[in-house]
Amino acid sequence: MTGVRITGAREIARAIDRIQKVVDKEFQDAALAGAKVIRDEARSIGEDVAMSDSPAGHMVKGIKTFKPEKVGKSAFRIVIGVKDKLWYGVFPELGTSKMSARPFMRPALDNKAREAQEVFAERMQKALRKVVRSGFR
């Protein structure tokens, strides 16, 4: 069997490495942008439904998007929730024996999941177009 020489393989490998660097950098930013869509909806619902009465009213501002957490070689998780000091935000979400549930997090996800995915996809497409325009440099 004779050896086959592939020309340009080194350049292709370098281009793939550059694309991967852009994807790695932009992926988390794009995911955070999508998560913020859901966070903002949770805040809006929280104002209207779950946390409009005092003292819980300040909890709306406590709903945040936490920093991405690495959960594997190329995977991470983004959590949207209330700050630790506002742990009691779970009560309106799930209800108690004395209070019916007034959810704000789950409806936010249900209402805005598609929009969050679209924001993520748009950001990633923009980043990839930038790489293509740069000639993979």
C-alpha cells in the first residue's frame, strides 16, 4: 500500500483550532444572553404574581443568572435563581401548607425557552460569521 499525502491538512487543522477558540469563547456569552431572557421574564412574573407584597417584593431583584459552571470537558450549566440570602423564594414558587404556589421560575422558562434559544443561536451565528469573514485567522 502506498502512502497518500494530504496537502493542506495542517492549514485545515489550524483553521479548526481557531474556530474552536471562537466557539469556546462565544458559547458561554451566547448562553448567558439566552438565560437573561428567562431571568427577565421571571422578574416580570415575580412582580405581577409571586412576590408583589412586602417583604418579598425585593426578591424580584434577587433573581439572577449565575456564572456558568463547568460540568464536563465541553459542557457547562447556567443557573437562574434567587441569591442564597433569598432562599425563601422557593416558598412562592412551590407553595407551602399555608400558601398556594405562585410560580414565577417555571412559567418564565415555559414562556421564554424558544426566545432564549433564538437569542443563543443568533449570537452564535454572529460569532461564526465573524470567523468566516476573517478567513479563519
